[in-house]
Amino acid sequence: MDDTGSVVAFWALAVLTVGSALGAAAVRDLVRSVVCLVATFVGVAGFFVLLSADFLAVAQVLIYAGAISVLMVFAIMLTPRAERNNAETFFRWPALAIALSLLGTIAAVALTTDWATTGQGFEETASVIGNALLSTYVLPFEIASVLLLAAMVGAILLVQED
Amino acid sequence: MEHLLAEWYDIRDLGNAVGHFLTWVDDRGGPSWLPYFVSGIIGVVAILLWAVLSQLGFVWIERRLIGRIQVRLGPNRVGPFGLLQPLADALKVLTKEMITPANVDRLLFWGAPAVVVMPALVVFAVLPFGEHMQLTDLSVGLLFVIAVGSVNSLIVFTAGWSSSNKYSLLGAMRTIAMLISYELIQVLALLAVAVYTNTMRMGGVVAWQDHYNVWLIFLQPLPVFAYALAGAVEINRTPTDIAEAESEIVAGYHTEYGGIRWGMFQVAEYIAGFAIAAIVATVYLGGWTLFGLEEWVPGWLIFLGKVYTYFFLFIWLRGTLPRLRIDQLMGFAWKYLLPLMLVNILVSGFEVLIWQEKDLSAGVVLPIFAIVNAGLTVAMMVGWARVMGHTGSIGEPRRAQLISDVGGVYYEPLPGGRA
């Protein structure tokens, strides 16, 4: 993070990410909001690239920018009251308070944590992550997949007609 | 640029010339970022030029070929054999008025065509045109091409939604629905490749196929078929151009676009077509290698040959097949392809495990796997189709089926030949 290129890239990505995140919250139109959110996801993927975590970056684009945003688009399209857009709501101030306290918590954790860096660089992060997921962290991995399966079965059960 | 193979004038790999140029820049004592910058610019300009020229060429080739398939002439007036027709078309599109309807969401309406070509072009960054002719060998190249492709569909959706036209919106929704269905198929198809080659680098996949002297199409026949179909769906080409089916929803997501904005969608569709062809050529057809011939023939010519041959297949399909219905296409992905692809992943995993655990020699084991997988693919496809209730009529149709299907009356021809 010392050379000029990285610094320029960091600040450009920071502007993109934070700016479009603000846009996602502030824009009235829901679909524009989703587009802003996609820009945020892409910016976060850029940060992963800066951190040499290329697998995470591509997974971020694939899952968040590609899949989650599509899910949101579907939700907007299939919600009858979506044309109401980001209207005034009763929850405005509570939501702001929760968001600010979350920001404070994350910032405090980020500033106080002693970030450990591994001495060696990884040639390919994908294989390291894969090995870790299927050896050290195999139990959470399996639990997550069972949870997703249960969610899928539940969704099918919910929409089943009979 | 430490492993240069040959002199700069060795055209078997244009990376040689670029590499020598970069060393020359480096020797002059330029700053350390300069070679990266220069090589990046060279790569991007080369890919852009190639894509645009290929497109201009293939617009003509496609129209002539489709004309031939449909027993008509095709463009033959502008220049010799109509060769200048693409240029005339490009000029026409460039100079046409761009109409913006009154109720559109202007920001998104103008933004979508501006960025729509980008994902299709970015894919080429990870595809090797030759051993040293690759912009960047990402360690997650296989995932990268899928991720970028999924972003493409989102831009198409934005275009359709911002037009505030119901046909555009229908086209946009269809794009998203097909993206969800076929992205899964693409991932599973490329996952089987990663299982075999033990790498997600595009360069590594090509090197694996070169090392074992086998193309992955022989080891993975089902994923090739699935990926080809999913790719055709992703780029909206004719058997699967459901998002712009002109007989149903005018022109789908680009109904309201005209002039160069429409032209951008057209360019993006073509370049994405080349991208799919190039991915198939790299991943399943051995990339720039051809069983040792790349020693004599430039690897990039072999690669381009494969890409263009595959793109010809797209044109052929377009001229031959009628458009599918959206429920047919979605059902095919979820009910038919998905189970087969999952079985294929399982089988591939077992094969690789057997190969590695028993430490068998590749020369023995790969032909066996190829035969097993080919047999299994045919058996699964036919068997699953039977299970799904498609028996299929094999043999010569004796008379037109449609007449009896709609309740019409068919008269057997009289012996004299009169009906």
C-alpha cells in the first residue's frame, strides 16, 4: 500500500464505494438504488483486488453484483407496492440510530484490532481458501450448506400449490 | 519478461515482440510502472482492434451465410460481394438520430448502452491468444468469465427497465430469469473443468490440455454442450434470443433504442459472442495449441481459427433452429440440465480421485475416462429425456404431424398421384 498506484486506486475505490453506498440509501427510485448498490459491490471487489484476495474479489462480483442484486431486482418487480419507491417512513430515525451505532462498533473494532498479517504471500488464494474450508472449517461449511438446503426446501414448501 | 522464447520477429507468438519492446523500455531506465502500463495499453488496443475488425468481418459473413441457408443472396451491392456492407451499416448507425422517449429514466437509459460493451471486452483480458499473448493470467480466470458475464445481464436489465416500455420490461425480466437459470449451468460446466485440471487459470487449463495431449471436450462432452447452450442464452443469439424475441415482444430490452445506442447493444452482442466462442475454444478445445502444430503455425492463428469455427456454429444454429419458448428454455435448464450436470460433477470427481489415489498413468486412464464419459453422457441424456416423458419419434415421418394434431383431415394420396 505504499506505491502511488495503490494509493490512487484506494482513494478512487473509496470514493466509488462510499459514494454509491450513500446513493443507494438516499436515492428515491428503487431500481436506481439497486444500481448504486451494484456499484458499491464492485467497489468492494476492487478493495479485495487491492488486498491481493483475487478469489474473494471475483466471488464478490459473482455473488453480490451478479446474484444478490438480481434477487433484489426480482423482489422489486414482484412487489405490488414497489412503485412507492423510498417513501418517507416512520422508521427513519430508528434506522439512522441503528446504522450509526453499527458504524461506530465496526470502526471501533477496526481501529483497536491488531491486524495480523501472514508473513508469506499466497500464490493462489483460491486453493488456500478451499483447503481451509474443507479441513479446518469443515463443520461451519457443512452447517452453512445444510442451512441453505433447508432454506431452499422451505421456499419450495411455501410456494407449493395444493 | 524473463522467459522470452525467441527473437522479436518470431511471429509464432506476438508476445515475443511485445516482450522485447518492454525490455527495451526497461533498459532505458524508465520508471518501474512504465512496462506494465505500456503492456496494458498494447494489450487493450490489440484486443479492441481485433474485436472490432472481427465484428465488421463477421457481420458480412453472417448475413451472407444466413442468406445462403435461407436460399437468398444476402448483401451483395456495396463493394465487391457486398464486402463494404458492414461499413455502410456502421456509418448509417453512427449518423442516425438517437431518439429519447419522454418518460424514460434518462440517467440509466443513457448509461446502459455506454457501459454494455465493457463486460464483453473485459472477458478477453484473461483469455490466452498465445503462450505469451495474455493480458493477465488471473488465478481465478474460470470464475472471472462467469462473474463478468453475469454483470452483463444486469446492464441489459437496466436498459430494459429504464425504457419504461412494457415490451422492454418484459425483455429485461426475461434476461434476468434466464441469467438465474443458466448461470448455474455455466458454473457447473466450468467447475467440472477445474476438477479435472486442478487450476482455474486459463493459461493453466490450456497447459493441462497441451501436457496430456487431449482436449477437454473429449473428457467432458456434457459440459461442452451445456456451456455452449448457456453461452448462447447469455448473449441472446437466435435459437435462444428470448429477451429480444421480435415475434413476441417487439425488440425486447432495446425496443426504445435507436442510432448508435442501439448499435452499442449490437456490438456488445457480437463481442460477447466472440467471448463465448473464445472461452469454449480455450477451455474445451485446447486454446492456442493443436497437438504440436503450434510449433510451426502461430498459436494465435490456431486460436482464432477455433474461435471463428465456433462462431460459425452460432451462425449455423441461428439459420437452422426456430426460437425456443421461454418456459421451454427455463425448464430445460432446471429440470433437464441441472441434474445431469450434478451427476457429471460427481463422476468427474470420482474419476480424478481414482486417477490420483491409484497413481495411474494418464495415457491409460484418460482414454478410458473419455469413453466412460461419452457413454455416460449419451445414456444420461437419452435416459433422462425418457424419464421426463420425451420419447421422441425416430425414423422418417410418414406425413405431416401437424395436420392431425390440430384436428385437420389428411387424405391419403390416390394411386394416380392426385390428392
